Amino acid sequence: MPFAPRRSPSRRRALRVLLATSIAAGTLAGVLASPVAATHVSLVKSGFASPVFLTHSGDSRLYVVERRGVIKVRGTDYVWRIFLNIDGRVINGGSEQGLLGLAFHPDYNNSAAWGYRRFYVNYINNSGDTQIAEYLRHKDTRNDALEGTERRLLRIDQPYSNHNGGWLGFGKDRYLYAAMGDGGSSGDPAERAQDKGSLLGKILRIIPNASTTGYTSPATNPFAGDTPGDGRIWALGLRNPWRVSHDRLTGDIWIGDVGQNRQEEIDRSLANDGGTGAGWGVNYGWDRWEGRLVYEGSGSRTGYRFPIAVYSRSNGNCAVTGGYVSRRSGATTLAGRYVFGDYCSGRIWSISAGSPDNYETPKLEYDTSYNISSFGEDASGRLYVVDLNGSVYRLNGT
């Protein structure tokens, strides 16, 4: 996720005119939407330190991840507190490092479970490598995690400081999914995204448990037992999947994958079906393809899954931020649509979540001034927008 500088106001005005009068073929179409209005969003809270994610633990609590290594929680009393502080373990240098992901175990709120509740974080450690770790919270202290309980599950070497991915999430299969970038630099120089033996440029799928390593790999993963191939891989061919989500209704996986210099893309894997499903072993094409454009190689389309949507890396756009499908009961705006945005331009688009994998031109919904570092979802399915500058907003009507 490139934390690039914002456009200047004069540049922004010029781009509005440009977008309203001329849209390049194959990129965004239609008339530029009005800037986001107060009726479209509600401020939840400002004053966060570089927030990069928002999620829930299955009840009314909200959690905001700060890049520096702090997780804050809004309790049932609507007071914000520090839930976890591991800033001493997290490197916050470079352009894309820090505490990047958070996921709660499916049994987190199960009263019949043992005395501690499990959750998982993804961060860049002081050596500059990815660390996926488990933490505990006592069942009687809902708003305070136990910082001394870290159990390190998976460490992945990072050759560069960028393209770390960082998302974590549990699927309907109760497995933990993790998004990994290609390791950084430019153009995937070591071809890691296409390497079935590398964990970089992939979506991983593991089963956290009490084993010596802290996890096992599902026997139904595509490369389980293969040589070459790593049994932890679920899908491959990604550059920097910045924010992934599971559709709470269907279980489909939606991926926002940051482009190199021409196209930003949205990828989709259909829900798990008997351990495989349409997302099983899918190759999303990087670095042979950038979006729907040839990047390197012959241009053969055989063996690759192409994006369900793309938009141009121009006119102020620089990096896609993946979002969520709006599924809340009673939602009046964007219901049944996948909502995503761009970090640099602040634009928010949507596409239909109904059609399987047919290409669709994104519909521009809002033009904001936010540095969109993430979207979020609460337990009821309401959607949120996270601004790296320190604020969290609720998308009204979702």
C-alpha cells in the first residue's frame, strides 16, 4: 500500500473536469459523482494514529488497527480504549510496514469455549519480516488483550519493505486466510508471485490449533503434498492484495490487488465448495498480467483468472483499497454491491456482487478527500471507511 502524497486542490479540480469530459476506453465510465456529502457518511471517531483497518469480534464492539502497533476497541459503553499495544514488536518504517491485520477466531464469543479467547494479528516485525501471531484475551476482560500471550505461528521473510499485504480473515470453513504481497521492489524481480514454492504473492489458508507449530495446512489446499508447491497456498499470482474480504452471505472472497503502473484490479473467488471451490488454486496472473493488460511474457491467457473489475492508474488514482459487499438487513444504499476505493484519489466505486465472474465497469459512487487505507464491516454488516489521516466514517445506508 503506497502511502503517497495527496493531490493538490488545483490538481483535484482539474481532474474533476478531465474525468467529467473524457474517460479513456476500458477505464471508468460515466459522469463524475458529487463529492461525498454529510448525508452519505457519519464520523465515528477522529484522532487515530494512521489507522489501517476496522473490524468486529461478533458483537457490538468495534476494533481499529493503528499502523504503529496498537489496536483500539470501542466497548459496549461506546468508550474507546487500547485493546492491545505491541508497538515494541512492530517496525513502522518504510512506506508499507506496521501492524496490518486482525482477525478473531470463530469461537471468540462461544461461552462454551475454554477460558481464553483467541485472535490473530499480522505485523512486520523488527527484522522487517511478516509475523502472523496468536494472542489471547481472558473471557472476563472483554476490552483488554493479554500482551504477554503471543504465540508466533508463521514468519515470512520480506526481501523489501513494500508489498506486504497484511490482511487476515476467517472463512465460512473456519480456516484462517492471509494475504501476502509479492515481496516488493518493482515488477516482481524474483518471480515470487508465480512461484508455487514461495508464500509471497499469494493467499494462504491455514488451520490455527494447539500443535507445535500452532497451525496445520488443510489437506484440501491445492498444493498439499505437491513438489514443487507449498501446502499453505490457496491462490497465487497477486502483486499486493491490499484488503481482502469474505462475503458474509455467500462466503465468496473479494481481493483488491494493487497494480504496477497501469491498472488496479478487483478479483473474486467463489465460495468454497467441498474443500475446493472456484478459488482453489487460482492464478490471478501477476506478473504475466497487470489487471487485464499484458505485463510480461507472451500474453497467453491460458491458466489465469482475470479481474472482475479494473480501473485506470491515472487521473489521481494510485492504489486500490479492497472493500466489502453490502449485506446488512435493511440496507438502503449499495445493497448487494461490492464497495471499494482508491487510496490516493479518495474515490469510492461499487460493482454488482450478483454476477459470477463477468467483467463489470465500476460505478463511481463518491468522490472523497480521504486517504482510504481500508474499509471495514461491523457485526451487523454495516460498512465503514478508514482514512489514514486519522478518522473513521460509517457509510450511511449500508
